[in-house]
Amino acid sequence: MESPKGKKSTSIKLFNWFESRLGLAKPLTEAAQHPTPERSASWWYVFGSAATVLLMLQVVTGILLALVYSPSAGEAWSSLQFLNHNVTLGWFLRAMHGWGSDFMIAIVLIHLVQVFLFGAYKFPRELTWIIGVFLLLLTLGMAFTGQVLRFDQDAYWGLGIGASIVSRIPLAGGPMVHLLLGGPIVGGTTLTRFFALHVFIIPGTLLVLVGLHIWMVLRLGINEWPMPGRIVSKASYVQEYHEATHKDGIPFVPDAAWKDAVFAAAILLSVMACAALLGPIGPTGQPDPTIIQTAPKPDFAFLWLYAVLAYLPPELETPFLFLAPIVVIGGMLLLPLVAGEGEKHWSRRPVAVVMVAVIAVTLGAFTRLGTYTPWSPLMNAWSGDPIPTRYLSGRSPLEREGALVLQNKQCRNCHALGGEGGMRGPALDNIAARMTEDQMIRQVLQGGGNMPAYGKALSPEETRALVSFLMTLRGKDLSPAQDYSRQLTGTSAATQPAVENGARVQ
């Protein structure tokens, strides 16, 4: 029988064998014992570690889910149902992954606010802050792509709205939509691309940036507790910081790390409690492009944006979507470059405190509104008064059938006719004076602007009937829209039937 001493000797030999080849003991020990300002061993400094632990949770649960999940349009929804009901604790695994995502967004946001209020973005930690901003954006990207992978009704139509937003980007909008969706509409290749984003591209980038972020924290040191009147100066800060940590510093492990460990454990327990009590998030109804009467809502993290877009007038929506991200993200990235010196303490930076308060109240208010605010199309418009008879008199049977398609497919949720209906899209009373037949067919099938594509929601016969009816709507006898490019080439829309998605509409 081998003695305890022999077992110990074997363990030491095994450790020495690995250490002689990897050489990790010394750098890991130095990292664990790196000096930390004594006052920075505070509960205010635990959010970064908790966010890293939640990222590891997402990686582990995501790998386990990927063993069962099928990233195809025909099987994604069924595979999630299989996980919920047929795999032992599959529902709990999905719930852990879903609630872990929400917790991670919240913790990363809190960490970013704490860094901002404590002035930790100032010299020499400018790049650490910039990388943190990208980590927040990637975390939000993970949450959005994760919602798409549920591929339920909310995901399907929410993705259509997201694609319509991307399509408005000048010049690059169309190619970006094709790149994301694998074509002009949500189809089979769309889910594969979002699966690659959610499982490979975004997590891989996140892990690389998190590693770089941690390396910079170790190299530059943890930000000291801000003191009123202690000014950050590029000429003297580094020397003053090292002198302070040499005099009053404590090793991160164990003097500071125990608070990080306790808080991270509390967060993990909270995720587990939400998963056990509230269950997984979705999926809701099976995706069906023919069911147009729907009001898709995003997950909790994006409810504020949902409410903002619902309340914005349509004419302000595109400028907001173009300018707001540039201003907000650009301002966050430039912040440490233009304000890298000076006071750190929040009491000496009242503008920063007011900014955080205003942003927090605004996001909270819009998030609350997003829980019950309907999407700005009038989702019950189709069930109101029928299409006025003046739009039906003198119409051919095909044109009347098109009026029925307009009503049954809920087009009036977004488009008014005779003053009744939604205001999301333009009124249809004089649509034929503004668009040619080919332009209408293309808009209906491929979408654009605020309008999602309905190429898979309408049959060729329904499209033909709908466009035939729309061609009769010219207001007070306005002239029909003309395609002057075809007049110059000697052709006309009447002699050039449209071909969309490989099927002739005639």
C-alpha cells in the first residue's frame, strides 16, 4: 500500500512535469498577488469579476445547448420544444442560459457606470475603457442573436423589423441585409448565419477582448478609490500610483478576491433562482410568415428601444436610428481621449452624475413603457370598418379580390385608406400616382424602409390581385406614376412583366 508521502511525491512530480513545460505557476501567482489599493478592495469593485463569471456560464450552457439545438428554419423551434419537454433538465439549462444573458447585460452596464463615476477611464486606462465599450456592444449583440435563434413569432417578425432598420443605412444597407439574412427576406440561410454569429463569431471576439481587458487591468493596476482634490496628471500619475500601492497595497488574493467570489456566487445563485422559478424564455408561437397579425416584442434588454420607436413619429425614426448610435457610441469612445486628466471623484464631477441619473431614469421609463406599449402599427385596424365601398365600385373581380387581400392580410395595420388604419407607412389613397406596378410588386415582395418583405406570406395570385387593386388608387383622378427610364428605352411596364424571387407575376 502506497504511503501518503508517496502520493504527495507523485502529485508533486506530476505538477512539476506540467510546470516545466507550461511555466504557468509564476505568472498566475504574480497575477493573483498583484498589489491592489487597500480601499479598492471594496464591494464597488466586484462587478467586473461577476461579468466574467457570467460569461463563462454562458459559454458552458451554450455549448451544452448546441449539442441538441438544430440551427435550421424547419427544426429550430421543434428542437427547443424537445429541450423544454423531453431532455432531463433541458428547460433548466435553457433558463440558465436565458437569464444568465439578462444578468450579464445588467452587470456589464452597472460595471460601466461604476467605472464612469469613479473616473477609471482616465489616464492610463483609456484603452481599457474603450475595450469595455466594445464588450458592452458585443454583449448586446449576443442577446439579440440569441433571441433570433429561438425562431418563434417574436423572433421572426422582430428580425424583419431589425432588417428594415439596417436597410436604411445609406449605400451599405442593402448589402448588409443580404449578408445577415442570406437574401432579401428571412429564410433558411438566415438562422444559419445568426447561429454562426451567436456561437462562434461574437463569443470568440468576446473572449479575446475579455482576456485583453483583464491583462490591461493586471498591467495598469486596479483603479484607486477616487479622492476629492486628487488630480490625475499624465506627468505624475503612474509614479504616484505605484508609490501608493507599494505603501498601502494589499494582494488581490485573498484580501480582495473574497468579495469578488462572494458576489459572483450570489449572482450565480440569483440566476439559478430565476431559472428555477420563472423557467426558460420562450419560444412562443411557431414562426409562420402567413400570420401577419402579430406585435413582436424584443427581450427585456431592448424594450426601451422598442418603446422609443413606437412613440417616435415615422418621419423622425430614420434620423434617430442613424444619428443616435453614432452620437452615443462615438461619445463613449472619445470620452477618455478628451477627458483623460483631472478630477475622478463624483462630487467634483456633477455633470457626470446628472448624466448617469438622466440616462438611468430615461432607460427605466422607456423600458417600463415597452412592457405594455403596442408597436406603433394599429394591430386591430384590419378588424375595424371594411374598405369603403367607394374604393370597390367599378372595380373588376380581380381588383375586388385584391381589396380582400389588403383587408385579410392586415395591410391596414400600417397603411391608412380613406383615413382609417395605421400611420406607420404612407396612406394608400394615391399610391398608384406615386409608384408604378413594378415598384409595387417589388415593395410587396422584398420590402424596404419600414416595411418587411412579404414574398413568402403572399402567393403569386394574391400579389397580382393586391397590386391590381392598388393600381386603381390614384386619389382624385391623378395621373398614374410613370417609369421614365423605360420610356427612354422604348419599353413599358405593360410589356415587361415583373419577375421576383424566380416566379413571374402576371
